[in-house]
Amino acid sequence: MQEIKGLLEQIKQHDKLAIRVSSNSNNYLPADVMKMLTQPHRKANYFFVFVESGSVTHKVDLKDLTITSGQLFFVLPNQIHSVPEQKKDDIECFKMSFDQNCLSLLPKHFLFLLNPLNSQIISFNSDSRQRVQLLFEILNKILHADNDQKDSEIILAHLNALMTEFNNAYFKNVVKEKSETNKLSKYIEFQIAVETHFTEQHSVQTIADHLSITTNNLYNIVKEFSGVSPKEFITNRLMLEAQRKLFYSDTSVKELAYELGFSDPDYFSKLFKKTTGKSVTQFVGSIQDLLSN
Amino acid sequence: MQEIKGLLEQIKQHDKLAIRVSSNSNNYLPADVMKMLTQPHRKANYFFVFVESGSVTHKVDLKDLTITSGQLFFVLPNQIHSVPEQKKDDIECFKMSFDQNCLSLLPKHFLFLLNPLNSQIISFNSDSRQRVQLLFEILNKILHADNDQKDSEIILAHLNALMTEFNNAYFKNVVKEKSETNKLSKYIEFQIAVETHFTEQHSVQTIADHLSITTNNLYNIVKEFSGVSPKEFITNRLMLEAQRKLFYSDTSVKELAYELGFSDPDYFSKLFKKTTGKSVTQFVGSIQDLLSN
């Protein structure tokens, strides 16, 4: 199967944020990229489709999901995604992709991205649907404007509003799917345990005990659904929080390490560099760069 | 002069957030309240007027300010505000009020609220103006809906987007006023010094030295423009940050005190209670209450 890591970097619409929003009328992608995205591939980023009218079927992790007018559909990093051949003339929709780094610059963590209810389709009440549509229009317009109009803070503020709408609607109006397997429900329990306790540095063993499975079993399940080991999963969550804290407050490395439950700031710094590819100093520099446009 | 502290509590549109947004067509206020607000009064909260079409004159701190189509005008807590009698048939505008507590629940501090450029009128480029208009429509609609539709997180996310637009436009398109007095520019310097260094617990003496004025002089200036002493001003800023941190992260009182530059967590707790009227535990409880609707 095709790995498409790095693809968003090529098709993103902002020089500093890896984000892309398009509507029917402006989704111009090179033919080879289009082909790659319709074939089964492992997603490297978050992907959303909001259907304004018509309906469309996407395949995620071998399941067919049909989304109709007023619904949103999302794919998470590491899921296998494809778009089966179908008649598409009558569908109007917005599409959005962004990466983990972009997510780390939003002020809150959105629980729906753990997909605890095991459904990737969200519907909205009529007011909320209208707001979602307006926010997509706003983001779509900003990201297709001239470069000097694309202010990062404005984009992030509207993206945050949109994600808040999704999160809210997810827990209010989720469209339940069938086929909740035991493995998947264990994976969801694992994610929630991490989300609730990640700053306390829970060991993988403790979480496995909590879920009443062996660490081996937990390893296999987490690896299958997320592509990484339980340990890496926890580290990634911690580093996401670290990036968010660096963006939203003036925290020293020492304080940050302490807040995230690390007793050794040097170990924390090493882990940060290893996970994000940047040292804390480089990351803080890139934030300043981002805010200076 | 009339003090109108507590007025927003009576006319707010949300059971937990002290916020009010209205357009021409739904700004129904009791006649006595309307009269109070047109007469000179000391504002207890933030107030914004966005003019869609027409023009209107407001009086702030004895200065007449005329705002025309596409402009925003803001009044800060403690400023003296009135609306001179004028023909109003041809003006279409949105009005918004919210209190300090509401502001503390937004993820970022907005520098334009210090008014460092000494102008209370903001204009927008055409794209940004359109977005501001849409966001006012969204907030106006949510706040006039049935109570069970008024989700706090959604309101705060859109309010954050709107304030981000204001902040951005303020520094890009500020409409400069005349008459910047020396006293006012010292007050602005003071605010910026506090904003830059507040977590380092700078003493009032250090700031006065930095501004090359005596502490007495500084006291008089800060008291005149903000209504509080320099010491109280710094404490208020610290407690605003404390509330924000409590809302956006799971921080213990000890960590929080440390992050804000207090060596004694008990002293911090006392100050928090004295300034906000709630203990940290009560405040955290009120956040949980806010998010449960």
C-alpha cells in the first residue's frame, strides 16, 4: 500500500501551516496526486469532508462509509483511506486536511479525535450546520487568497471554532455505526486512559492492567490501530501537549517538563527533539516565525 | 456619575457567561437601562460597536468618536462612555458587551485591549470585514436562540475568532486619533511593561524607574486611566492569567503559583480569592459547571 507521508507538504496552501481546504470549485490537484488519494493509502494527516448536498462514499479501514447532505466525515492519521469509483456530478462538498503540528497550535485538545464513540460520521443540527458551512467558506476563502492575506492566527482561530463545532456535534449527534469489535473497543479504552492520565506518566503496564489485557496484547492492538507502540503513543500525546503549551504560554523547558510529569528536563528535551524533529528552542523559533507574518 | 457595575449581569443573554450581543432588530432593553447607557457612565465591562452601515458618534472619556460603515469601536472597563443625542434611523450595527471573566476564558490575551496605539476605532480590509460581520451574525444568532442551544464552548470559540480578527486589524489598520497626551503615553508604557513582565512579579518601583517617573506619579496616572492602583493592576493581570490557565490546562495550585512567579502558593491562593471573589476550587467548579451545559 502507498504511504503518503509528506504529500500534504506538497499540496498545502500556507507557507508555514500544513493545511489545505477546498470546495468543488477550487480543488485543483495534479492528476497523479488525485489518483494516489483515491487509491487505498495510509493517511499521514487529519482529513475531513463536509457534504453540502448530494452523497458520497469513502472507504476507511476497509469499511464503506456513505455521507449525505449536512454530514461530516473524518479520517485520522494512520487509517487506511480510499474513495471508490462513483458518480460525483451531484455532490457539493468542502474538504480539509491538516497535520499534527497544526493541531498542536489549537488551544484545546478535541476528544472526538480519539473517536471514543467509534463513528467517523457527524451530523449537525440546523444552526450548527449553518455555522460549519460559514466557517468552511471563511477558511476556504482565506486559504485561496493572496499570500499576504493568510494570517496564521486568523486561520487558527477559525479552525479552532470549526473543530469546536465538530467536537460538540460529535458528542450530541453522532451517527452510530455497527461492528464495534472487542479489539477496537480496547483501543478506544486505551486512548481514553492515555488522555485522562498522560501527564502522570502512566506506564504501559499500568494501562494494560487497567484494561485487563497483557502488555503484548495491548502492543498488538495499539500498533494495529495507530501504527505506533503504546509507549510511542503516550510520548506523542505528551509532545503534542508540550507544543501546545509552548504556543499558548511562556513556559520554560524546566517548568514544561515538570507540568508534563517528567522529573528530568534533559530527558524531556531529548524526547521532544526525537518526536517532533525540532529542539524546543527551534520550535519556539518556528512559532515566532509563524506569528510574524 | 453613574456607576453601572452589575448592569451586564441583568441584561446578559447566557446563564453562565456575562455576554450580550445585539443587532438593530433585537436590541430590546428596558427604557431605564437604555437611558442609563446613553448618559455618561463608567463602564464596568468591555463594549464594542460594529457599524454595518451609516455612522454614529459615541463619547469616550470626554472625546467624541465618530464611527462609520465597516468600522469597529471599543470601550474598555473604567472608561467613561456616553452616546450623545443624534439621528439614528440610518444606522445598522452590532453591539457586544462581555465582562472580564468571559475574557479570561479565551485562550489568548489580546494586546489591542491595552490600546497601545491609543485609538479606539478599528477598520478592516474587505475580507476581514466580511468575516467580522459573519461572526457577529453567528454570535447574535446563538445568543438569541433557546437556552439549550447556547453552548459555552461554541460561544467562546467564535468570540475568540472575533477577537483575533479585531486584534489583527487593530495593528494593521488602526485609525489614528490626535491628542496623545504625555500622561496617556506613560499609562500605555506601563501597561506594556506589565504585559511583558507580569509573571516575573516586577515591583511597582522597578516599573516606575523603567518609565523614568516617580512611584507617586505612576500611581496617579494608573489610577486615573484604570481606576486601580499599579499594584492592583498587576495583580488583576496575574489573576486573569491564572483563570485562563485553570480553564485551558489541568494545573495544580502549586504549579500555577510557580508559573506566575509566586514563591508562596498560600499567598497566591489568598490573592486569587480576594481578586476574583472565588477560591481556586470554587473557580474550577464553576468551569466544570460552565462546560456541562
